[in-house]
Amino acid sequence: MAYWLMKSEPSEISIDDLASFPDQTVGWFGVRNYQARNFMRDQMQPGDGVLFYHSSCAEPGVAGLAEVVGAPYPDPTQFEKGEKYFDEKATPEVPRWFQVDVRLVKKTRLLALSEIRSNPDLQEMRILAKGNRLSITPVSSFEWRTIQKLINP
DNA sequence: GCCAACGTTGGC
DNA sequence: GCCAACGTTGGC
């Protein structure tokens, strides 16, 4: 059982969008960074905990809890010619990009980035590291438990 | 809109 | 394999 923080721009997919999807599940398409891809392809397991994080918005922070469901599979958007996420070097036989499905567990209060930054127990989070841009980062079980206490009434 | 930081690309 | 140029991320 591992834990992850996954960034999504709410202008693309917000926590409320996720809540409205069938099975409250979304395929995590569009990742085009090898390190983030490797986390999904090689390390994620069904049942892993996910912090759903809103980035590039007015109030960045953790907006809800989710979980990994199912096994990784090729990101279909890499084959969509002319579309944003098309990759001409990817083929169905040799796909380059992978995704997992992520299901909402519950929407929470917003745990703002500023609150994460000011919490002594969360200083080691990758999200706070200078220059960090990875859209998927591991979260320690201690950090996960700390955050549960902060967001659960 | 700014800009620091980082990843990728491509010429050599 | 090096590295300059370029594009992207994401908080502010």
C-alpha cells in the first residue's frame, strides 16, 4: 500500500468534475513526463491512496482523497492524431505513455498549499521542494496520516 | 503576466 | 555525449 499526490488543474478536471464522472473515476491521461509515467506504470497498485491536488489555480492544495483502481494501461490520447496529447513516436504495439484509473473516495475541505507549507510534519513533501514540477509524487505513510488528521473533522 | 526551475530536443 | 536553446510548469 503506497500513497501518492496527483496534480490536476481544476480548469481541466476538478474534484467536482471527478465526482460527476461515471463511477467517480477518471483515467489519468496526459502525463508526458517519464518519471511520473514510471510511477503509474511500475509502482502503483490498486488500492493505493491518492491525494487529489488542484494546481495552477487560485487556491492550490489538496481537494480530496482518491484511490488507484485497476492496472496501468496505455494512455489512449497518445494515439489521437492532431490532438493535444498525440505522440507520433508511440504506437499501439509499443506505447510510450501509460495511465491508471483513479476513483474518488471523498471530497474534503481544501488543504491549502500554504497550510502544507506551514506544517512542521509536512516539510519533506515533494510538493514543497524547490523547483518541483512533477505531477505525480510519492507521499509517505506518515505524511498521509498527518494529512488525514488535518482534513477529517 | 512574470519568472525560476526543470525536462527535452537536436546540432555538433 | 555535451550543452545551448527552447518549451513547460506552477506559484505568485
